[in-house]
Amino acid sequence: MSQTDPVASPLLSIVIPAFNEEDSIARGVLRQLADYLAAQDFTYEVLVVDDGSDDATIEFVESFAVENPSFRLLREPHRGKADAVRAGILAAAGRYHLFMDMDLATSVEHIAEFVRELQRGADVVIASRAKKGAVTIGAPASRFLLGKGFNFLVQALLLPGIQDTQCGFKAFRADAARALFNSLLVFEDSTATTKGPRVTAFDVELLVLAARWGYSIHEMPVRWQYYKTRRVNPVKDAYRMFSEVLHVWLNDRRGKYRLAATPVTHSDRMA
């Protein structure tokens, strides 16, 4: 299916946060995504949310969107990935919402699989680099060990049985996505800007909320390619993420996520 014009109510909205992503865009990731989507049998939109980039990201995306009107740019102040993703989710028009990273580390070939899983009745579908059948390419040993340690902590404190909370490729029913992103406590919206890249554990809080509210969470093995980036500082980011997980754990212990619970509805489960 070739989609040359925007659709008012697409089946799928894809949200891509972007902070200084000119290198990724220059190597053709938007064209790769567009070509993949054009071959699918569902309607879609792609929202690239610029998180206050100070390189040529905005110009690159705007230029691409001129020739590909199903892609559009949202411009946000630099507050970090959590706020950028939330802005895209709240602006999205699709029946299903999926957020993914600009570098396409998780193969675009999984997009249709995630849509089908949502159509079969899942509320939330998350990519896993740890589940049996996953393929991980090129990750250094330090990144692998850090991820294992982080996941051990998350499973022990908050989400037993979920093997990978941090892969940046997650899909939701639209109503579930909006409810979850509007109910974040650790990563609540702020007018304060931040400086430099900001890697956070907002995915953990999203999944804790989903689990406490009774949403079904399906973990899918994926093909994931490591790309070196200057936006990740292993020591600084690890400290921040562990601190944030402890904050989420304290909120959970105090019952804050259950108190904020929203009823699970199933009216949108079947395509």
C-alpha cells in the first residue's frame, strides 16, 4: 500500500523523539522507514518530535516531510526523551501508537508484528532484547552487563517477568497510551528545560502503571542493532536511572500508582 497523503484517522501513529539526530537522518533512516511503511496494508502517520535540537535535525525533517506528507515535525523545548515522546503521543491521531528511536536500532520489520499483536487484543506491546528469539548485534560487553544489572533491579523491585523494559520500541492502544503518559509522576510534565542529552527510566514507570492498572503487556523478541552515540554517558546515565527506579519503587510502595488507576476498557481492542 502506498500512502502519499496524510490520513485523518490512521491505524498507526509512530512517534520518534529526536535530539541532535542529523547523523542518523543523514544516513537515510527516514527514507528507510518511509519505504517500509509504504509497503504495508495499513494507514499511518509519523510524528518526529524535536527535543530542542541545536544541529540540523529540524531542517532535515522539514525537508523530508515536504516530499513525504505522512511525516510531520513537532517542535518542543529541550526537556528530554520522556517529554518528547509524551508530546508526540498526545498529538497522535492513530488507533494505535508506537514510539521508536530515530536510529532504527530495533528493526522496522517489527512494526507490522506489533500492530497485529495489538489487533489481537494486547493493550501494550514492548520490544525485548532479552526474550528467547531476540537478536542483538554489536553491543559492547559493558552495555550488556549494565543492562542485565538494571533489569535485575527492575524485576526484583517492580516488574517480575518482564525481561527488558528499556528497549525504545513500544506500542499501545491509543486510549491506554494517553492514560499512561498523562499519569506519569516521576516524569510529570515540567516547564523546566534541561541541558544536553537526557537518558531516563520513564519506560519503567509507564510499565508499572500499566501493570498496576491491569493492562496486558506483551513482550516481543526483536532484532536490535547497537549504534554508538554521544548521547549516552554510561556512568552518569546509570546513576540517574537507578535513582529514578528507586523513586518509582517508593511511589509504588505508597500506592500512588494504584490510587491513580484508570479503568481498563476494551472497546478498541479489535480492529
